[in-house]
Amino acid sequence: MPNNPPPALSLQDVSLTLKSLAGPVDILNQVSLEVAPGETVALTGPSGSGKSSLLMVAAGLEKPSSGRIAVTGTDITKMGEDALARFRLGRVGVVFQSFHLIPTMTALENVAVPLELMGVSDAFARAEKELRGVGLIQRTDHYPGQLSGGEQQRVALARALAPGPQILFADEPTGNLDGATGAGIADLIFALNAERGATLFLVTHEESLARRCGRMLRMADGKIVANG
Amino acid sequence: MAELRLALRFARRELRGGFQGFRIFFLCLLLGSAAISGVESLSDAFLTGLQDQGQVLLGGDVSVNLVHRPATSKERAFLDAQGRVSEAISMRAMAYARDNKGRQLVELKGVDDRWPLFGAPAFTPAQNLRDVIACEDDGVCGAAAEQSLLDRLHVRRGDLIKLGDATFRIMAVLDSEPDRISTGFTLGPQLLVSARGLPATGLVTPESLIDYTYRVALKNAGTEPAQSRAAIAGFRARAQAAFPDAGWNIRDRTDAAPGIKRFVEQLTMFLTLVGLVALGVGGVGAGQAILAFLDRKRADIAILKTLGASGGFVFLVFFLQVMMVAVLATVLGAALGAALPFATVWTYGAKLPVPPSFGLYPVPLLLSLAFGLLSAVTFAVPPLSRARAVPPASLFRDLIVPAKTSGQNFYRAISAAAAIGIAVLTLLVAPSPVFAAEFLAGAVAALALLRLLAEGLRRAIAALPRSRSPLLRLALTNLVRPGAATGGVVTALGLGLTLLATVTLLNATINTQVSGALPARAPSFFFVDIQPDEAASFDSVVTGFSGASDYKRTPMIRGRITALDGVPSADAKVAPDAKWALNGDRGITYAATPPPGTVITEGQWWPANYRGPTLISLDQSIAQGTGLRIGDSMTLNVLGRSFEGRIANLRKVDFTTGGQNFVLVLSPGLIDKAPHAFLATVRVTDAQENAMYLAVTDRFPNISTVRVKDAIQQVQDLLSSLAEGVSAASLVTILAGLLVLAGAIAAGARARLYDATILKVLGATRARIALVYAIEYGVLGAATGAIALLAGTLAAWIIAFSILDVPLTFDLKAVVVTVAGGGAATLFFGLLGALGALRARPARRLRTA
């Protein structure tokens, strides 16, 4: 019998409660979910439903209050902060709504950072290739402050994909962009992801974008209310 | 006016949210104002203490001092007619333990029954003065000595000691004397005896170097200051009229301890200037803090402008906020400083040489307020004016690259006017405006140099090839990113460290001169009061040592310079650095031929057989300071006799040799007829030094033997405590520098947290991120230390070369203190400040982005 590959992402009864001045707030409530390798999944829902928090927890950026999380078969639930950082290297890519580039580094340097952290010897050559892939080869020496929003998001995408992650998390990647620019970025995400065969976990409240994924999940009040 | 009221209302509304944006600004001003107010208040308290206690510290309303001779009966009768008189005889002498095992040079003071006219000495065990110094039937008189004499002679209370031919019994330990402070520099422990016991010692001869001091409680002195001043002036006038040629040195209670007073005044000026540097350092930080504050208020400013507020109005709103905080900080700082005299007495109590006089001194408070507010205006206006000049849109966009501003000249002029105000105020209150001006010019030059070097550092780092290591790249770009605090930290912390490096290097230089260069040339011993009848045998004892060299015995008599070319010394115009030659008595010698090593710079030495009217060979620097030339006359008073001499030649006297140096060398013919003793110096090998000490002190108990090593040690101890005090004071500026660093770290915290979050998302561990900060702050600290060392060395070299006229000693301590200390402090505070960024969970930061 052939060995089935482990799911790209597996969440079992994951809850997240945060403290606030008004008392504890339940953000995620017993969420369970499995995403197969290479699958593209969209997570939608109204503001405050817990979409971004679920992405943070799944990407190892936030520790859940309870439950179990496995990414590409590795249980990350009990990992410390540094172990999680090491785990993300080369396995997990993240794209944010606010781009989150390092302002003091050029576009090329921003893309090279994860490769350099991995100890890749030709980090800059590969970073350059990634920038070419997102159509920004002429902008390698520009700082984030000198780039438009769409360009910054393309740099962020190149940076997330440069180490060849098995899973790409994208949190409202077009949320800060105008319609045409956003559509261009969306095309790029799907094209590059398909090209590399990575799993895509996309948080969005844009219905049209969500429909481009193989599966759509819907969240409300910290729970997944629709799956399929 | 209406706009001002509105701006005030807006400013108050803004401040309701608290001082969060002004913390560093507030602390910098508080520290500087407290330092200035503290130093000035303490100084006023000491000077008032000196004034209030002048009568006790001097031992009378006036003190009349004669050298070599007591007052004549007529002089004494005159003094007795003025009020109650007490006589004290002071000299240096050798004290011996009775078993002859220990011997020590002492400052011997013989007092009459009326001493002291004011205050009382303190003994252990507590006893009555008369009982302590009473003479027994067998002729042995009592004595009180400082504990250090008992320790060095290995004697205890009740033991006998010898002074010349007489024996004394130690009855008590002398803890304090009311008029001790007016004595000045001493070479040995104090020994107090009755003047009645002194003749038996055989030490009191007309040739010996003895001070006779008559302290007078004037009849009509009264208790009112005006009355006592009038009485003192009357006494001086009568004394001058009755005995114009007495050659006595009269001091009064208004200037009981001129040395201490001068010292306090000079030290106050220096420490006030250090306080000003602290304000300057803080000012740099304040400027940065205001920039950071405006960065946070960007949206508020833009909204105000969008709603129709003019640039000038916006400036006014924020200027008023800054000045409200500045007033609070300086008032609080001044109040804290005013408490320093109380804290000093509480901490040091009886150890203080002069008890400070408690009180609220308004001048120091006003001074610190003025300095604090002026420096707030100097440093706050330029950054505040940016808010006025920047259009609303660019305020929103100006996140990375500061916007270019225009129309700043008016605001620069306000800032410059406030800076000039600080300089003018400093010069007005400084006792030595020239020194203050030099110090301020030096501080401004150092500030400019540091700014220049900081900019050089920034450019050098920016020009470095981009490192392939992301951590190193991030660390280095953090140092040069637009809005980075590198320039401010290098300048501010660097200025404090520069001051510390300068003080450390100058201390090392002076120490080298005192302990290294000086002893290499200085004699091993000074022998004072060699009587004429023992001179020959003394010569043979000293020169009998095979290791003795450079033996020199010179006649010496003390006298005063009373007039310069007919102008009384008191009225003559004399340069400050030559005044010392006219204050009090000077050693005078005579010689037929130029003493070996004499360098004549002008004029001719007299013929060896010259016996005509007195000719004078004068130190050329004193000639320069007094304006005297060849052929001019000088009036001298020796042993109460005035006589005139003409200047025949000028000599170059090198006082740094530590050997025999006389300002005045006279031709023989008159002066050699006056009773006088001899001064001798000799160098001896280390191996024979102790043997010579024992041989001379055994054979000639009347000769005061000064071991140069001991004197140098005493000077070194004094210098090192002074250097420690000054170094401690310069720590205030370093503290201000560290506040600036803390401000810079706080201002950059947001960007740092952001970078750390992204790096964590991308897979960097906390250790790797910490390494970024370690590199960043390590480079910043080491560069600041190195730059400060460079600037400090330059400043110390200029002072050593142009003022001290000695080569600079570069010592490792300065390097370690400045570079390593500065680097370590920066690294420590930098990492401490970065802890928040390391601890932050990525999701929290990303959630709020």
C-alpha cells in the first residue's frame, strides 16, 4: 500500500483566547481543518470573524490557547518561538496585506533575506530571479519607500516564494491595493503557486478571489461555518 | 494676543495626555538645571560659610603676620591698643620619639594664653587647652598632636617627644583647631604647644624661618558687617600710618581663607561649565526627542493644518508645550539643586573644611532657570520650526525621508540668540571670563568636531559595500537609515566621553610630571634652617655620602616685595599669573656670581666683587607680569627694614625642576648682613636616602628635613582626589549622554520592533536578531568612544601644550575608560532597549500594523 503524504496543514480543535481590558476574548473556537498538499484554499468571512487569527496560528506566528496544529506533517503546537522561526525557514511563506518589507533594505535585499537566513550560497542570484519572475528586475535597488503599493506587494510575494515553501499563507494580499493592481497581484499569486505546486492558504473577503481557489471555507464568530 | 491665548489652550489640551513624548527632554533639562543649581548653591553656601565664620577661621578680626621676627615692643603696643591680641609662632621642625626610633617633620605651632580668641580646639580625649599645653615643674611642657604624628613616631598619649633641645609630653590628640584653614598647605602633621615652651627648644633664632602671627579682636568691630568692615579699614589705615615699613602681612576676617575661597570659586566655575556641557548634551537629545515627538504628532499637525491652522500657529502650539515642560523641568531641577548643600552636610558632616551656611540662595536658582530655559529655546526651536514649514500632505508621507523645509532663518536666529544669551550669561557670572570663554569655545568646537566626525562615520558606513550577511547589513543600515540617531548619540554621548577623556589624560599628564619627570630632576631632600655656625659640618655630613650629588647650599631669607618702581604693590597693575610673587613673603637669596645653571635672558650679571647699591636678578616671567624692566626699582622689606634695589638682569627660572628656585637673587653688600640661615638641596641614590635622612636628623635636630618623595606623594594625593572629583562631575555629562541614547533607543523602538517582527516571520531566531542589535550598538558605542577619545586627546594635547607647557602623557586608562566604557554602556543600554523588540510576539505586532 503506497504511503499517503501528510496533509499540508492540519488543525485539531484549535482555540485562541486573547486578553483584553474588557476581559478574555475568544477569537478561535475549536477549529478543525485539513488541507491537502498542493490544494488552494480560500478563507472568507466578515471582519472580526477570526480569519487572520486562524492564518497566524496556522503559520506559527501565534500560539493557540489549545488544540493541535501540524504543518507538512510536523506538529508545531509545542514549539517555542525560535523553533517555530527555524521551522518556517524554507517551508512556510507569508504575504501580508500591509506588505511588511524591511524599509532600510532594497527590494533585492528584502527578497534575499530568507535565503540568506537559510544559508543559501547564491541567495542574491536567486533573489534576482524571483524579482524577475514578479516583473521587478528594474527595481532591484529601490527601497520600499520608493515603490508603489503594488510593487511592494510583488516584492513581498517574491520574498515569500523565494525559499520554495511547501505552503504559502496570504492574508488579504490585495486588500491595500486598487482593483486593477490587486487583480494583477492575484494572478501572480495563483500563477506562481501553480508553477511550484505549493499549497495556498488565502485569507480574503473578496468573493471573486476566493472563487479562484479549489476550496472555500467560511468563518463566523471564530468557527468554520462552511467548508466546500 | 487672541492667537496666543488659543495656542495656549491647544497646548494645554495636548499636554493633558501627559508628558510621554517629552520624557527625555524633561530629564535632560532637569539634570542640567539641577547640576548648575546644585553646584552654584553649594558654592554660595560654602562662600557664605567662609564669610559668616571668617572671624573664627581667621582667629580674629584681623591677623598680622611677620616672618623671621616677632613684633617690636612698639608694634605690639600698637596692636594691644586695638583690642585683644593673641600671638602664635609657627614653624617647621623635626619631632623625635624619645627612644629616637621615629622622627617626623611637623608643623609646629606655639600659642599664648589668649589663643584662640574665637572658637576652641578639639582634643581626644576632650580636655581643656590650658591643661593640655601646661608646662610641668621639671620643664616638660604638654603638647597636642594630630593622630598621624603619633602613628609615625610610634608614640602614645603620655609619651615624651623631643623638639630640638626640649622635651614635650603628648597630652592629647589634636582633632581640630578653629583657625587651621587659614594655615594653607602643610608638609607634616600639626603639633600644638605653648609658646612658653618654645625657647627651650633652641629652634627660635633670628635666622630661622618662623612666622609670628598676631590675631586681633578689634575693640570696635561690633556685630554688624558694616561696622566690622569699618573697624577693619580703620585698623589697616592706622597700621599703615604708624608702621609703613613693618613689612607685615595683614589679613582680615572678610578674607579668612583666600586659598579656599579662590579654590571654591574656580571649582564652581568649572563645575558650572560642566553643568552647561550637560545642558548642551541634553540639548542635542532634546532636539532629537522633539523630532521624534513631532513624528508621532504628524497626524495631529496635518489635521490642524487641514482645518486651517497657519504654520506659525502650529509652531506656537508646540513651542508653548515645549516651554511648559521646560519651565517645569528647570524649576524642579533648580529646587533639587538647592537641596545639595543640605545633602552634602548630611553626607559629609564634620569632614567638611568649612561648614556651609544653610539657606535658599536666589542667584543660583535664577541662574539655573535662565540657563535651562535658554538651552530649551536653543535646541527646541529648530526642530519645532519643521512642523511650521512642512505642508500637511508631506507630513503624512514623510515617514522615511525627512521633508525639506524652507523659511527657517527666523527660527535659526531665535535659536542663535538664545545660544548667545547662554554665552553672555556665562561670561557675566564667571570669576575668570577668559577661562570660561576658552572652555565654552572648546566645548562648541568639540561639539562641532563631534558632529563632523559623526557625519563622517555615517557616510563611511553608508559607503561600505553592502554586506552579504543580512544581519550585518541590517545592523549597519540601522545606523545610517534616514532619521537614525547615530549623529545625535555620537555627538551627545561623545561630548560627555570627550570631557572624561580630557580630564583622564590631563590627570595622567600632570601625574607623570609630578611623579615621573619631576623626581628625575628634583633633589631628594630639602634642608631648611641650616644655621651659619653649623653650615660647614652640615656640608661635610651630606657630601660624605658617596651617592650624593648636585649638592647646593644657598643663603635664604624671607622678605616682601612692597613696591614696584615706586608704586606700592597693592596698587600696581599685575597680570593674574604674577600676583603670587607679591602676595606674602618670598624666599630671597644673594650671590656674587651667577648660580650654576643660570640662564640670563636680558641684562648683565654684576661683577663678582660688586659691593654697591643692591642690584636684583629677577625671574623674567614675573618681570613680564609686573611690567618691570632692566633699570627699574623694586622695594623690598626684610626683617622690618625697607630698602630699594635696581633690576640688573632677568633670568629664566624653571619652576618645574623642583629644585631651588628664587624669584629674586640680590647682589651681596646689604642683604648678606641680615641674619639668615641656609637652604640646601641634594640628590642621593635610593640606597643611601634613608641613611642620609637618619644621619642629618640625628646630628642636626634643629634642621627641618623635607623628603621630596613625601612631598610629591602629598601633592599627588591632592591632585588625584581633585581629579577624581572632576571626573565624577563629568559623569553628569555622560549621564546626560546616556539619556540621549535612551531617547534615541525609545524613538527607534517602533522601527526596531517592526524589523524584528518581519525577521521572525522570515525565520530568524531571537539570538540572530539580538546579534543585529549587538552589532549595531557595539559599532555605535565603539565609534562614539573612539571619536570621543580622538577629540579628548586633541583637547588635552592643546591644554598640555599651550597652557601647561608639558608633553601629553597618553595612558591606557583613558582609552579603556572612554572607548570600552562608552562602548559597553551603549551596548548595554542598546540591548536593554531592544529587549522589547525581541520579546514581542509577531502576531501581536502584525495585528496592529
